Amino acid sequence: MTVSMETTTTEPIPSQAPQALRPHAEDAFATELTALAAQDDRPRPERWKLSPWAVATYLLGGTLADGTVITPKYVGPRRIVEVAVTTLATDRALLLLGVPGTAKTWVSEHLAAAVSGDSTLLVQGTAGTPEEAIRYGWNYARLLAHGPSRDALVPSPVMRAMSEGMTARVEELTRIPADVQDTLITILSEKTLPIPELGEEVQAVRGFNLIATANDRDRGVNDLSSALRRRFNTVVLPLPESADAEVDIVSRRVDQMGRSLDLPQAPEGLDEIRRVVTVFRELRDGVTTDGRTKLKSPSGTLSTAEAISVVTNGLALAAHFGDGVLRAGDVAAGILGAVVRDPAADRVVWQEYLETVVRERDGWTDFYRACREVSA
């Protein structure tokens, strides 16, 4: 007796690449950038992906002729964006200056994405940033085996940007030691990077430029030398002018972050977002919205970025431990953590604000009780 056995083959399931938690700007907004490039018929500087007009539209938002909606990446004065974009179209580097939380890094990334199609040529400034991070380093195995050569050289993001006509980024420039900062002087003035070990140099090709960011509060940490500061056109990014503008910024960013984290829609808790923004603005400005009560300000910055963090964390609490709707109890702990940085001095400021302002404000009873509970 012959027994036949059928063999069943199973098609392999194609594996999907894991989704990035925070895609680069050129990836997250690829559809908008492609639509802008297709509609953009204005002159473009050499090696730019978009014209200056299209770059500004990408950052500020608008509706294209074919009906494509470009979402705003920056909510603020249009002229600031126009000056920044125009600077990059010249041979002068751009310095974005402002207090913490004014979207310096966000604007820097989106400018590089729109201009060069690549925002990853980045040097992150810290107290330990070495000169090699801006100039070049060496592959020491090749260096020891064959001596100095181009094959042994490891280009920095700035060197790559010079060679390819791209936009490089230097974050937190004033956190970098002064002697390392000054490595940029020759690069920005002569548009060349000497390699004395090889008797060569790298000359920047057309399209190269550099965006740096610096924190207003970091003055005195590593101040820029006058020689280096002259190489930059400085654009100051202000805090949002009005509460409505800040609420809009917080809502947009929280919504974007929430989608990547599968959190509830931000408009579900718009009232709480407005209350968080109101608290931050009043403590930041040292006066209530109506101008009647003077307030002491805490030691922290209470920036828009911190408000975004507080609301995002509140949404996560609402999603995982509540009913999915943002409420006062979800944001109270985050506000306390943002305000009370100095346990001694800031706690006094916070308690005084709660009792003299929040307690007496109509419609804020639930917020007062939630804040009192976490502050106890």
C-alpha cells in the first residue's frame, strides 16, 4: 500500500521595517515636499530642492494651486522665516537664537529638509564636543596600517555638507567649548577646510551653508567670539505673541506626537491645553492675564516646548489610566514638575499662585483641586 503525503508550503510573511518613533522632517513630510517641488516654478539657488518661496511656504503653511494643503511647521512672524531663508540663499551662515522652547531646533531641521532634502548632517553641541565633530576624524585602524590618507579620514557632517553642497546643522553652539567653536571661522569665512595631515583642503561647493542654534539663557557659558559671531546672520525666535497662538502651537505639536504614539486627539482636551498655556504664560510673565495681579516667576523657563511635554504626558495618562479625555488631573503632576525646579523657592511661588489666582478663578475648581492633590 502506497501512502502519498501532500506537503504544504507556507509563503513567508514579508517583514515590515519598524516604524521610526520620530521620523526625520524630510520623511515625515515627504508628501508635502514632493507636492511643493512639483508646483514650484520659481528660481532655485544651486542644489536647493525648493525655491526660497517654496521653503517659506513649507514652514509657514498654505494651500497650493492644486489644492494640496501644506501644514504650518512654525507659527510666528512671517518675516522671521523669510529672513532666515534668504540668509541661507547667500553665503552667510544662519544663527537661530532664542530662549528654550522657541522651536529653534524644529525650525533648523525643517529648513535643512526643505533646502537640501536631508536634515541629518547634524553636530550636537555639548561641553564635550571635540574639534573632530566639526572638522574630521580618523579611522585609527587604517591610519596605523597605512598612514594618513583619504581612506583613513572620517568626514564630519560639516565636511560632508561642504563637499556635497548641502546644509549642515550645529545644535546648541554656545554649549561647545570656545576653542572648538572657532573651528568654524575658517569654514564660514574662507569656505574651506584645511587637512594639513594630507596637505589638502576641502572647498565648499555651491549650495553649502550652515544653520546653528543657540540658547539665550546660555550666555556666559561659552560666549561666541566676535570673529565667529560676525560670520552669522542672527535671527531671534520670539516666544508666541498671544495665548491663542501658543495654544495653536501646542495643539498642533501634541496632535502630531499623539498620532505617532496612538494617543487621543488633542482637541478632546482643548480646554486643558488652554489652561496649561495660561498657567505657563502668567508665571513666565509675572502677571495674570488681566494684568491685575503681579506674580513671582519660578526659576524654570516654562517654555512652549515644556507645555507640549506636559500635555502629551497628560494625554498618555488619560489614554492608559483614564477614559481617553484629557482632564485637569492628567496635567496637574506635569505642571508641578515643570514649575517646581528648585524645591525650596519654586514651591513657594507655586503655592502662592495656586491660592491667590487659581483658587479664585471661575471654572477652575477641578484644576485647583487636582493641583492641590499632587502638591500636597
